[in-house]
Amino acid sequence: MTDTVLASRPASGFAFAGARDYFALLKPRVMTLVVFSGFAGLYVAPAGLSPLMAGIAVLCIALGAGAAGAINMWYDRDIDAVMARTQGRPIPTGRVSAAGAFWFGTLLSVASVLLMAVATNLVAAALLAGAILFYVVIYTMWLKRRTPQNIVIGGAAGAFPPLIGWAAATGEVGLAGIVLFAIIFFWTPPHFWALALYRSDDYQRAGVPMLPVVHGARTTKLQMLIYAGLLLPLALVPALIGLTGTLYAVGSLAMSGLFLVSAWRVWRESDDGRSYRAARQMFGFSILYLFMIFGLLIIDAGSPLGIG
């Protein structure tokens, strides 16, 4: 079915697609969060990089994340063509060819890892390569179409950026870097399930076994509430280990409390009519939440790099 949809649209060659179309393959909205959290990990690390090398490290994180997004779009072009949320992407619309997207993503992946190795260290480069492979192979190719826990396990790929940033500055994987990884890891399921709740028809049509499709809205809402509850004490850990101070502790507690309240509102919302207003609101707030958590981290931790 989806092959027919794709075949009916003109395929654009690599040379004929516009720069804007290739930029869209990088998933720029997702990349914004990735870059910000990666910068935060690098910014608060106790070792220094020159401003130039720090900028290159952040660029590598951005390019690696975008490259993984491009390969994801190449692999998922069949389901993207039948989902309302993704039908306008460059490959389903024929603005970029599948081959063009694949090679674009592959070349960017290699370039970002090699540049990271040269500009910073091998630990950061290995973590960046691992994040790209995890997102492309483990999540996209293996988990996404096979298990409703796809976003739980696969969400680890999106949690790598602050750990990569930390490693770029220090040359090692430290406790603080792992904590920042864990915050995003536990944030990802309720964030993405909020979207999956009001887009469940889309996922069902595409044959993707998201949790609301397989186990229903009630189970999904309960899982969202559990993860939001676990995130509240976890988000305080940076202050408990001395990475930040009182400002972050109070701010993160307030934001995590609001995040938990959002999950509670989703839990209490009726499924009648399937409007999922609370889920839509929680999805929007979840993005603000992560920006605020890492913003507070940056403000309260100071800048050992001297780039702030």
C-alpha cells in the first residue's frame, strides 16, 4: 500500500532537492532540544574546552542528531506516507529521494563522529556514534515496529546529548553526566506517550504498536503518571550531588511538580470523544519542562568553560 503511495510521487534526486528540504530531514525542532541539552552537559562539566572547541562539540552533537533523523526518515518512509503527522515530510512528498536521504544521513553521521574525535576526545566520539546507532538500529529498525515499549528503550538515544557534552569536556563518563542522561530517559516516555494518545489513530493506521494502540489509553495514562512521579526526585539529584545549588533545586522541584500535575490531569481526563485536551497540553508543557530544567542547570551551575 505505502509503496504505491510513494511510487505515485515524483522522486527528487540528491542534486535537485532544495537545501530547505534537506534541512527538514534533520528534524530541526527535535534538534533544538538535543543541542540545548548537549550544550548544558558540556557547560556544567568541571573541565574546560576553548570556546571554539566547545562550539565544534555542540555542532557535532547537532549534526549527529540530525543525521540520525535523516536515516530514520529514510527507513520510515513507508509509514510516514500514511500518517497525517508525517505525510508532509520530504521523502513522502517526493521532494527528496530515499537514496538521497540515506546518503545525506550517513555522510553526516560519519563526519560528525570524526570531527568530534578530532576536536574533543575519543570517549565523546564513541558516545556520539553509539547514540546515532542506537537511534537508527535499536529504536528505528528494531523496536519501533515490534514492541509497545519502543519509546521506553529507544528513548535512550535522545538521552545521550548531555552525556556526550559532559564527555567532550572531561574525556570521561561521570556520575553527573549519567544523571543528566537519566533525567531525559525518564522524561521521554510521558512526553512521547502524550503525543501518542491523541495521535493513536495515526499509529494504528501505520501499524506501529505504540502503547495506546496495544494496551489502550488507560494503561498509557497510568504509565505516564508513574514516570512523571519518578522524574520528580530524579530531577533533584544534580543539586544533591553538588552540581547545582538552591536555585536549581527549587526550580526543578516546581517544574517537576507541575509535570506530575499535568500527568494527573491526563489520568483524570475522560476518554469520551477522544479529544485528549489534557494530553495535548501535557505534550506542549513537556517540551517547556525540559528546556527549563536544563536552563536552570546552566544558570545555577555557572560556567567553568568561561563561555557563558
